[in-house]
Amino acid sequence: MVDPKMDLVVVRDSSGVPFDIKVAPSTRIDLGAKHEELSQLAPNQSVSVHFIPERRGDIARSIQVNQ
């Protein structure tokens, strides 16, 4: 799930467990060599997320769209 209004993505790990990840203004979203915006991500798109665990919630450092 992608919610640009809430700056949120919900990703599932390989076993299907969902994780809410906040997207910060500094988060890089890349499709190959191209930079994307959160609103351009599609639901059910395969991504890899590097995040920083924080007490208030996980914050995405980068999101790489898998092709």
C-alpha cells in the first residue's frame, strides 16, 4: 500500500508480515537510475527498503523499486 498524503508505505516481508514505513522528505525513491516520487509508486509493486528503526516508527532511508 502507498499513501502519499500520510507519507506512508506498507511493505510485506518474504513471509507476508506487513510493516508500516514512514517516508521522509530525505528518502530516496529510485527506479533504476531514475528518481521517483512516492505518489508514483504503485500498490503491490516489489520494492527493497532500507530504513532506520525509531521509537516513533520506522523511517525509510531509501526505497529501490525492483524491476
